[in-house]
Amino acid sequence: MKGLIVFGLVIAISAAARTASPGQPAPASVAGSWTVRADVSGNQSESTCTFTQKDADLTGNCTSDRGTVTISGKVDSKTVSWQFDTQYEGQTLTVYYSGTPQSAEKITGTINVQPMNVSGEFTATKTK
């Protein structure tokens, strides 16, 4: 009986070790409301984004004076990235954001707009 208990503990510990990722920090938590200020080729904009995070997956929406878009993205220990499609003069554009959390309340990074191949920078600040 004692051998079975020890065997069961070894199996449980082994399974836990396989599911944990040593050396891989958990994704930063970015869930909530953020104000995103962007500058793309001298064109400044401001959006309010609401992020929902489940593990490393990021979903939500961003609202600006151009309307509301649905975002999808990823979060890891050092990078937050999201993207959305929008219309501009009859053309579908995909806007990619990739940033680094500076703190629990600030993300800074770059924006890339395709297929126009223009880029810029953004700062996101958590809404209190």
C-alpha cells in the first residue's frame, strides 16, 4: 500500500513538472481598459481599448473617432501584440501593434500598417 502511494505521488509530481514551464515566466496581465495614443507617419490618434486575456490569448475591442474594431493578439512575458482590420478609402488595412510592458500601467511599442507598409509608435496607459 505504501508503495502505491509513493508511486501515485511520483506520477502526480511528474505530470505537474511536464505542464509547468520552468524558466518561462507567466504572461503579463493586460486585461482591462487602456488609452492608446499612436503616431503613424505624423498622424496622431487616440483609442480606448478594452482587453480580455485568457492565458496568452488577447481579445477585445478598440474605439476611436473612426469607430470600433475587434482585436486579437497574444501576450508573453516580454511582449504584448494585437491586430485588427479596418477600412480606409475602400481598402482593408491590417494594423499590427507590438509593445513591451514598461510597468503594470504602461506599454510602449511600434505599429505597422499593411499593405501600406507605414509604421509608427504607440503608448498605452491603463485607465484607472
